[in-house]
Amino acid sequence: MSLAHKLLYTFKNTAKTYKTIQHNNVEHRNHRCSSQKKAKNAAAPREREVSVVYTGECHPCHKYCHRCSGPGANHCLTCNQEHLLHSKCPAGYYRDEIGLKCEPCHSSCESCVGKHSNECLSCKSSLFREGKECVDICQHSHYGNPSSRTCEQCDPSCRECSGAGEESCLSCTMGLVYLRKEGRCLTTCPEGYYHDAVHQTCEPCHATCRSCSAKESHLCQSCHVGYRLSDGMCESMCYRGQYPVIEVNICHPQGPQLYNGVK
């Protein structure tokens, strides 16, 4: 074979080899790096540490990547064992945008945007969300709504409450008195109740009193129709075993067993 023929044969084989190497690099560029330098200086592949770029050279993946298609953490195809690759983290975890991995929420959070207790989005089932925190008891003038699992404002009349509305008060704002029987806060006590100044509550009068200053039967201030006030006591105008009929002002059998204020 002449020298010219030998040179032509060598050139064709070299070109064929280069095309094969170039095809392999493009075919696998998103999965592994098949060479570390240019094709003419082909070396052993480094699957875990490098990625192919379009110049034919190989560069290291991001430290979190096991395999990659580029240099950044967002180019990972698979991750190293200690890191996770998720578009959405599971419940109880948040996505760390710096490390691009899932980190655990604070122990009180069901979901969150960060690791601290004031970065909750939703709470564990036994807790209520108050702002960005999860608490077991809401602050004063708020109550835990079992449906929304959030702390919500009490009625303005309530200092503390068990639910929404003016009839769910447990204690009252300053200047109001608490009618325990109805769970309401009022400016004054209704008829049949007296103001307990120590506890700021409305307490029931004795059954014989229409109004009173305390719960005892001899501390009546006014009486129901058909009874008369005598020395702080309300006495029936009827005999024992009778009650006053208001419409016609006569006495009939049955009714309250009262006589001279005594049952």
C-alpha cells in the first residue's frame, strides 16, 4: 500500500472514531459524563462527580447531586444519599431553598415554611394556629375553633370565651357583669338577679324575691305581684296551699306553698 493510501486510511478511521465518541457524549449528557477532557484525550468516566457540557469537557456536579445535567443544585437528576430531590416536600417538612432539600418543621407544625415555631402554616391535630404559631390554649379574648383549627376573636363583650357569639362568654371585659346562666356579659343584672361585686357576676335572688341585694330570703328589695314586702321578706297574700291570681285579685287553691314568706 502506497504512503498516500495509508494516510487516507488513517484519516478515515480517526474521523470515524471521533464521531463515535462525540455521539456518545451527546447521547448521555443528561445521565453521566463519559469523558473528563476533550474526546481526543478520552479518559475513564466519573459518573457521580461530573457532568458533560457542550464543549466536550466535563465539570463537577453540585455537591448534593449523585448525577446531574449541569453545575447547579437544580440540575440534579438524582441526589446523594443524605439529600432529597422533591418538587414538594412531604407533610411535616419544608423545602430549604438554599440547600434544595427537605428539612423537618418545628414539632408543633403540620406544615411550615421554615424550622422555627413561628413559621407554621398548619398545626398538629391537638393544637390551634395563632398567627404563625401553634398553641394548645389561645390568648385572652380568643377561642380555639375546632373546625378551622385556628384561634378566633371572642365577642367584644367577652374577656374569655368558649366559642363565637355573645352567649359563649366565660368572663367579661371591664365594666360588664357576667350572667353565668346565659353565658352573657351585661351592663346591669336583669330582674331576679343581684350584682355580686366580688366576682362581678349576676347571681339569682331567692325565689320569693322579685329583686334583691343578696341570695338570702330576707334580703328582698321588691316582690312579685300578689306578695308584699315585710322586713326584707316577701309574704304571700294567700293562705298556705293557695296562690294569688293576678287578673282578678282573688285566691285559688294549689300553686306555691307560701305563707308569711315560709314554704
